[in-house]
Amino acid sequence: MILKNYMEEIVYNYMEEVLKDFDMCKCDMCKLDVAAKALNDLPPQYFVSNKGEVYSKIKNLKLQFEVDVITAITRAAELINKNPRHNVNNQI
């Protein structure tokens, strides 16, 4: 059995698609900051299940939370883009 937050999977599944429209740093630190901010703004959706059941449940919930997730990622990306935790000039 595992404990899993559905929202984590959903945010990671949508993040690359949403971030491709942003002219911002996409280093690991910035992407993790976007994910963390988005997840902090979304309600957690925890479940306990066998590993094989996880992905079918995630698929069902993705549609339900899609708009909220995309909105949270977009807002997080805007915030991180304006306030990166590193010197943007030093990024490649």
C-alpha cells in the first residue's frame, strides 16, 4: 500500500505543457518552485492504494481538477518568473 497525493501527479502531468507558453527560466529549481507553489495553492487529494490502482484513479481525477490545476500552475509560473530564487543572468 502507498499514500499518494493525486494533485502531485496531476500538477507534474500538466506543468510542462503550461510552462512551454512562458518565457521564463525552466531550470530544475524554477520548475520545482512552480510545482511547490501550485501544490500549496491546491487542495490535497490523498488516497491509500495498491500501486497498480494509482494510475487509473489519477486518470479519473485529472479531468475533475484540470482547470484548477492549470490556473494554479499559471499563477505560480508568473510569480516564480518575477521572483526567481537565483540570478537569471547566470542561467544558460
